[in-house]
Amino acid sequence: GKELKEVQHINTSLSALGDVMEALDRKASHVPYHASKLTHMLKGCLGGNSRTMMVVTVSPEIKHVQEALCALHFGKRAKHIKLDSLQSNISPNNNEERMETPEEEIKSQEKVKGKSGEIRRVLRIEQRRVQDKLALYKKSKLIDIGSSESVEDLRRNLNEMFMESDKKKE
């Protein structure tokens, strides 16, 4: 019950992140940052004058091929997004107006601290989910990936799927 809800929230957040990335890629007038807590927290990282780097990790195990393909496809989409930096509207005359008071600076830092705590919580949930999957796999031991032929077949199939996906996009 509880784990299922957590997984649903994670999937919803990742789906919303995909929607935001798609909107950024096509330079849409509206980017749905408020569709999830994750995208709302990452709003400052995904636009404006920030530099963003995304890391995609995949499992080398055969049973995770579909998940690996989805992750790599997501990473490929992210790679093609080009963000335009915003021009600063600060002139030398209004620098004093832009300076934060110590109280405002503390509030800003507390917001950042809260956001990083939320990101850590989401990552811990994802880590638990992956650990649970690994435990299930170890219990079942259904797949023997010891043969190098099956690994090579998997690599070939993976490359073919990417080529087909690229052809469909074009």
C-alpha cells in the first residue's frame, strides 16, 4: 500500500519532468513546472541562467533492458534540449534595490535547504525501490546472464531499438 503510493508519486514526478523537458525543448510559451513537487523544485535549475547536467544510470542486467531503454531514451531527449539564458535586468543604478536584507537571505537559504531535503527524500524512496527490486531479483534468480552470447544479443537488440527509435523521430 504505502510503497505503491510512493512508486506512483515517483512515476508521476518523472512523467512531469518529461513533460517539462518536452515543453522546454519545443520552446513552449507555458512550461508545466507546477505539475509536481519535483519539477517545481527544479524550476530554477531547468531554466534561466543556470547550467544543468543530467546523469542517466542503467543496470547492465538483462531483466532491466526495458527500464534501461526508457532511461537512455529520456537522457537522449534531455541532451537535445537547448536552454536560452535570460538577460539580466539589473542596471548599475538599481543594484541596491536587488540586494537582499539578511532576513531575506536567511529565508532564501531556508527554502533551498527545504528543497534539498525534499530531493533527498525522493532519492531515498527511489533507492529503496531499486533495492527492493534487486532483492526480488536475487530471490528469483530466473535469468542467467553468465553467457556472453546473451549479453551480446542484448547489446545488439538495444542498438537496433535505438536506431528504430531515431528513424521514427525523423
